[in-house]
Amino acid sequence: MTDPAATPPDEPVDPQRAVADAAEVVEVVEQHGIDVTRLFARVEEAVLGGPRRWTPDEVAERAGVDRDETRALWRALGFATGDEGDAVYTDGDVEAVVLVEQLRRAGFEDDALIGAMTRLFGQTFSRLASWQGQLMLELLADRPEILRSEDALVDLIDQLGPLMEQLQSYVWRRQLVAFFARAAARAHEDVSSSLATELAIGFVDMSGFTALTRRATEAELRELLDTFESLATTVVGTHGGRVVKTIGDEVLFQAEDAAAAAEIALELVETAAGDERMPQLRGGLAVGPVVSRLGDVYGSTVNIASRLTSISRPGAVLVDRAMHDALRGDPRFYLKSARPESVRGFHHLHPWRLRRADR
């Protein structure tokens, strides 16, 4: 039997830690005489809202869509399709197919757009589910009393699932409103391109992180990355920016104006310098036209900010010429010209060192 198991890209959690926590949970469960296979089946039903009962053809028939469309949707979400006769789908799977068809009838008629949307859903929620699964395993490993009763464990899943789902829906709605607010604020601006928007882009990463990974324990690295991500999210949000993504020891963010991006980068570097738990940070900033797609950002402005970060010294923030011109005259900042560098994609990149004027 082929199970429609998720195949998420770029797994965000530590797989070794997840396996260790899962093994610890299974060991405690078995010590209390609980059948692990039966327990997992009950947990699965609780999460999915019902048993597996439908084959791929039956899902298509009940949803009123073509079988190939159902399979294409399932693959776009990041799952393997079941074999012809395998009853591995639930009522919830049927409802999901119906919802996509309702979206199509409501205006999402472009198959390419539907495909892009479902792929993004699959990738985004794959990462989110991996983090949540890791957290739940750690919770269970730290609270073995929950594992003494099969019913107690299933009840816990029943309680946590709807709460997490409601919170996710709330955060999504707030983020959607924030996006439209940003779009409305830019609607009256004179944008040089219909595809590009003028934005300030910043990268900040940890200096010497690769060397640090060789001597730190897994727990220490996980705590460090959590601290860094929490700091970045707080500082970027405080100054009205948006975290585009975190990539291990690096954060990519955007801001509506150069001054906000400068405040974000400097505060991140300064905060880390005063925290003995963290290594020094370094940053790179650029401002210019940026293409946004599916929540990510692209273009030479992004590339310049990345290259500046790679040549920045620990504790320093470098900016490009456009950022220098935007900040020049702002009494809060001091800019010092640095030696031009030749980096990948840019043979004569002229950076400026950014500091606070009062330091």
C-alpha cells in the first residue's frame, strides 16, 4: 500500500532530535502496556477528523472532479498519491478537493495560479507542521505522565489541535490585513515598474556560525537559533518591517524606507553584542526595486544586500550607494566609505559602514 505521506522540502527541524524524542515517547508508552500502532491510528483519526476510507477514484467521484485533477492537487500539496485501490483518504481529503473547486469557481480560474497556490500551501504548512510536531514530541517527552493513558493522550491531541488551528487562522488573517495595508500605502507611489516596488532590503547573520556548530551541542544550537529568530522577529516588527524568511543563522527582512531598515540592522547587531549567549552579528542593507512573489523577494537589490553581508565584519553593517544616499543627512546615522569590493555578480561594489551618529 502506498501511503500519501508528506515529502516536505527543506525540513526545518533537527531530524535526529525528532527521532530521539519519538523513541523516548514510544518507550514510555510501551512500558505502560499501550499498543503503539493502535495509539497512532487513534491519534491520526483525531487529527484528520475521521478514518481513511476512500480510494483516489472515490475521492474524485465524491468531489465531482476529474481524477487527474485530484492527483495533481495532491502532488502540488507535497504528498504522494495513493495506489488505485488503496483506501487511504478521509472525508477531510474530499472536502479539501471540493474547497479548491469552490475557489476555482469563485475566481481562481487559472490552473497555473491554483497550482502555485497549492504548492505554496504545501511547502508552508509542511514546515509549520514539522515545527509543531517537534514541539509536541518535546512536550510529551518532558511530561511522561500524559503517556500513561491512551485516552489521555488522544484527549490532549483533541484539545491542542483545534486551538492551534484557530491560532493559525487568526495569524493568517492578521498577516493578510497587514499585507493589504502595505499595498494600499504604496498604491499612491510612483513606481517605476509594474512588477517592482522600491524597498529597503536587509540581511543579518551570525559571524562564525559554521565554526560554532562544530563545538556546540545540538541543544545549544537549537536554543541559539530560537533566540536569534525571536530577536529578529521582535526587532523587525518593532520598526515596521517584515521578516521575509530566516535561513538557519541568517534573517532576510524588508522595510518600507531606508531609515527603518537601518534601525533594524543596527539594533540587531547592538542587541547581540550585549547578549553573552549570542555571537556577533553582521549585516548588509540595500535599497531599490524589488520583485515580490509568493512572499519572497527577488532582484539585484536583494543580491547586493546579501553580498554586503558576506563581506561585512563581525559587529558591522554595510550599505550600498542607494542606501547611503537615502540616509545621508539623517542626524541619527554616520556613514563611512569603505574600499570597493569585487564579489560574485558585482565587480565594483562600493560599501559604506553604517553606525549611529552618537557612538
